[in-house]
Amino acid sequence: MKLYKDRKEFRRVNPGVDWAEAFYRHPYCQAYYSEAEVNPYHWMVHEAVHQLNNEVAHIDPAQWLDEGLAEYFSTSRFTRGRLALGDIDPNTYPVWWLETIATTTNLDTNIQNGSVIPLRAIVSGMGGPLMRRNVNLYYLHWWTLTHFIFETPKHRTNALALVSEGGGVEAFEKHIGRIEQIQSEWHEHVRGLKAELAEGRPLRRP
């Protein structure tokens, strides 16, 4: 990892990184540390997961799963210096945008109002809205879908098989279930996370 002293130095050395707080480009993760942040680690963890997937695990998952795995780790809370995987830290990206996904209790309504992207489009990487206009919404889908799979006992047992086969549509329906059926379960999971966040309860799944 190349660690810069602050955001200003990070952007001076790496012009053109847009809104990114860190990035991975083989063979380095490049990031900065900020004492001003409540959680100054999450963007470093995110990029380190990409690095480990590429250089250690040697996997090349579909985009939703690649980003979702990085977010699953980077949105997890640090407790007494240890990463509590799946225990969500609300002071991380994209958790702080959670209010913008699944804005009503009805799945069909949310698809119509654009706050939910059909999961078939998410898993296949085709047919969704323009990425550049919906970056946060895509990251929310990638993260919550991965969190749902790894934190739901009946799906967790097949999660690593899904990862090893790349997370495409065929692998997803083989190991997790038919996408349209899983979509309803995932939507309930997202609504549960939103309720917990609104009530200030710990965002932890059983």
C-alpha cells in the first residue's frame, strides 16, 4: 500500500481520481489517512479486498460481486481493533446513502420509481440505468446483495461456491436461487436494514 499523509497529497500525486478516496492499481493500493473521519479505514479496506481478490485469491468475479465483496468488508465495523464482518458501520460508503434505495415498502413500486434496479440487471450487468447517473444506487445494490447472501444462513453456505464461479447469472441461480425469487427476499433484507438505521439500532444480521 502507498499511504499518503492526507487527501491533499493523495490528489496532488494522483490527479484525475475524481471522487475516489483510494484506488487499487496493480501492484499497489493507494490511499490516505484522515484523523478527521469517524472511520478513516473503510476506503483502504475496500481497495485492499480488490487487491487480495486479484493477487492472492486470483479470482475475477462479475462487477456486482467484485464491488459487493469489497463493500461487505469495508462497511463492517471495527470493534476493539478487529473487523466485525457483517456488523455494519453507518459511517461508511455507501451506507450513508441507504435512504435512497427501496424508498417504499412495495417492491414493484420501487422498481417503477427507480429506487430499485431489477436484480437480473445487477447480476448480469446489462439492462440497468446509466451508471454515471446512478453510481451510489449501483453501489448500494452491490453491497446489500452481497451482505444479504453472506448474512442469510440458508444462502451463506453456498456463498463461496458462488464466488469461485464468478457470480454470473448461471452461477447465481445454481447456488443461490432464481433471481426473481431472490429479489423479493433481498428487498425485505434491504427494508430491514433501512428500518434498523432509522431507529438507530445496530445494523447487524442474525
